[in-house]
Amino acid sequence: MRFVLMLGFFLWTFETVHSADPIPIQIHVSTSGLDTSSGRAEEPLATLVGARDLIRSLRDSGHIDDRAIEVLVRPGVYRHPHAIEFTLQDSGTEEFPIRYRSVGGQAILSGGIALHAWTKLKRSDLLDRIPLSARPQVVCLDLRAYSIHDGPDVAIGLNGNEHLVEHNEIARVCKETDDTGAIYLSYDPTYRGNLIRRNYIHDLGGFSKTGVIGIYLDDFASGTVVSDNYLCNTIRGIVIGGGSDNRIENNIVRESLAAIQIDARGLTWASDMIQGENSAILTLCRNTITDSPISLQRYPELSSVFRNDLATPRGNVVRRNLFETRIGIDLQDIARELVAIDGNSRWSSARLATHSEDRTESILSQLGIELSTNTRGRTVETERTFPVSTTLESTSTR
């Protein structure tokens, strides 16, 4: 029997078996403890990993074969950057169980990291678009050059306008979900100015064989630029789910089912979301434009939202992308003339083999991304920027 405890933000009680043993051995865990301590009440451990390893050590020495064990976790937030793994050797028995439980309040396990580098927003062009009374309350955080890995669902979720997501490495996420993306933006055609560039996204998914996507512009997300990203083994590379005015340029997608997919869901299975005066998406657009005149000033193209057929995806551009996938550009229920497709290339396996020695590093460098050799996933911006189609060999264009 093998348990893997995947961490997020949740309250917990973990118990392997049940028993009524009244005198268990007690091991204490506290946020102020040390994993080198004894685990007694006055010398608590710091983590569940420390408690698990102490129990293993005690069992190996033969000291606790006939005793139940309780791991008593005191209130606080316990941060674990990796999954906690329990194997058969960590199991109790019906007579002598092993229990993990919180005491004295809530014990919270967190798989995230605390972010502290918040600063006051200083850009005048952004402050000018915010009501005067709110400006002192607006803070911002630079999230470039992060490594985000080993998670059950989305790595980066976006809402709103003019977000910049760049120079991140995202790996082994979306393990427990379907119809999702490592970078995910959805449900509002009025979002504009978002830029997703120079990210390395790879090895996604778990149980899903078709529904995980590297960069997912879901449910009519519009006005986004996706450029100079490297996506490898992501099941699907980049998907536009019914939205308009998106630009997909200079990306490399490899070892996936499909490189780039665009659908017209607003005309087919999701028509009830966007067609009709009282549809959810149309109501959302109407409220945004009415309640936020600043948005209309910043993005005058929004004035045409109600004049055009919002359900029909228009203005999408797919240009100079390179792919080694089963399907290159997959247009689903959308007329070819509605999408500007130009200069995209298929990279053959034979050509790829000639670059195998240092393939990943070479691709990242040519896209302007360089991964640090000292810190996993930390990226360093370089000055090199090349259109993909002119810097990497290709064999055919579609």
C-alpha cells in the first residue's frame, strides 16, 4: 500500500487505520520545532516528514512494534515544497495504528511558497487608469523567472488585463484534472493586453490523455499574445477556445497530440453561453463596458463587441510557429478564412535527431530563455530574440 499526500491549501486529519488503543506513543510537531529534535512535547519536530522518518527509525530499532502511535500537529501553517510520501512501511495495524491529527487548533499544510516582495504600483500609465482613492492601495509583485512544478491543477491562472507572464518553467502540473491548462485564462472577451511569452512548459498531465493544455485561452478569452514559448509533452500545446483577436506567434511545440487548436465553440456546443441578449458572456461584456468606461478608452476595439457576432471567433493570428506533433494546426468547426495562418512549419523527427545532444538548451536559447545551472527553473532573460521560422530548420509549411 502506498500513499502520496499532494499538498495545497487545506485543513487535514490523516489516519491510516482505526483503533481504540488508549496509550499510544505521542510524537509532537510544531512550526517552532526542529526535525533534529526528539519529538517529545518539549522538543517537537518541525514537519510531517520529520515525524514519518522518526517513526521509521524507531521501528527499525525495534522499539515500537507493539505500540500505537499518534503524531500530534500543533496549529500553524506547515509548508512542504514537495509531496509527502507514505509507503507500506509507514502503515500501522488494526491493533497498533498510526494516526496523524491536529491538536489545539487548525493545522494547515501548504504546498505553496510565501510571496513577500510586494511593492507599491508606481507606473503612471497604470495609476492614471485607477480611481484616485484606490491608488495608494494597489500593490504589485514580479512573478518572472519562477519554477512551478508538481501540482494537481493550474500553475498560473489569469484574470483581467495586461498581465505579463514570462521566463517561467512549469513542469508536471495538471496531474489530477482535465480540461485545464498550465497557464489558464478564460471566460471574458473583454480581457485585453495579456502577454504570455518565453516560458518553458513541459511534461504535463496525469490521468487525462487528451484534455491537458500548455497554454489555454478557454471560453472566449480574447486579446492575448502568446509568443516565444517552448512547450514539450503537454498533450495539447496552445488552445484558443472560441475567443477572438489572439496572436499565437514564434512558439515551439513538441511531443504532443496537437500543437495549436482553435475552435468555434460559440457556434456549436457552447452557443448557449454567448448567443442571445441574456447569455452569460454577452451580459458580462455589457456590464464591463458599461461599468468601466476606462476599459473602453484603453481598448476602443471593445466598442465593436456588440456590433459583431461575438460567437464567431475573429481576428486570431497563428504565425511562425514550429511544431513536432501528431496534429499541427487543428481548426475545429471554424472556417479557415477566419484565421490568419502564415509561416508555420513542421519539424521532422529526422531533423530533430541531428540536434539531440543539447536540444532543450538550444531551443530555449534561441527563444531568448536561459535556465540557470544553479537554481532549477530560474530563468535569465537574454538579449537574443529570433523569429522561430528563421532560426530553426524546418521541412514543410502549412
